[in-house]
Amino acid sequence: MNEQQIYFAKVKENAIIPSKRVEDGAFDIYACFEEDYKVIEPHETLLVPTGLASAFSTDYVAILKERGSTGTKGMGQRAGVVDSGYRGEWFIPITNHNSKPLVIMKEDYKDQAAFKDAIIYPYEKALSQCIMVRVPQLSITEISYEELLKFESERGTGRLGSSGK
């Protein structure tokens, strides 16, 4: 496997292979489903299929993140780590943070008026972005808690809010 290559395969025929411009930091990832739309109820999280699977070097991890356009629609991107060894279909966990339904809808769906009180996100628009991050190869050494506390740290055992900022 070429360490500088990401290999994508279509699990579903209509999937869109991710792309990015040289100046972009992330690849665009699109939804891929058969239905005309998917509804995400208020405060619900839905795993949205992408129709994609991948292979890439163990030197990297794929991190799925929100796009600006999804964040402005109240769509939250939940957990999104794709490990190099995972060969199954990618799913994008989207949470609807709105008080009304969120609908990912295909452009040619004829009955759009049925969702007049919903927030519509176009199916044809990228739903997420994928950032490839280099993973350092670290080894693990178990030590006692007392030994660990001897390592210098400004924060020490201070918890949430301990910085006073």
C-alpha cells in the first residue's frame, strides 16, 4: 500500500468519491442512501450512510468533522474517527440540535411541501469533511500513579475550570 495514498471504494453504486482542492485541508464527504430523504428528529442522532469504504496507511487516521454549512443549520457532527484498518462503510453521525425536524432531501423529491416546517439540507451538498491526521507511533509504559505525579505539570490534578479562564 502506498503510504501517501487514500484508497476509496464504492460500497454503493451512487457513492461519491471524496475530493478536495490542493488548498483545502479536508475532503468533502457526501451522504449516499436510496430513499428520497432522511428525517432527523429534534435532538436525535442518525448515522447517515456514505456508500464508501477506505484503506490507508497506519500512519494516519481519518477524522470526520462538521462543515460550516452544516453547523449553521444546527447539525452537529458526532464521533467521527475512521481507523486505517476499518474496511466497512463509513457513516456520518449527525445530531439535529434544532427544535424542528431536519431533513436531508434529494433535489428531485416531488413532495417538498410536506416538510414546510422542517429544516432542509440538500442531499447533493457535502454533509461532512474528512481530515487526515498523522498518528505518531508511541509505545506504552505502565507506571504507578505516584511515579506519574512526579512528572512536572503546571495544571497538575486540576479539573474542569482549574485554569480560572
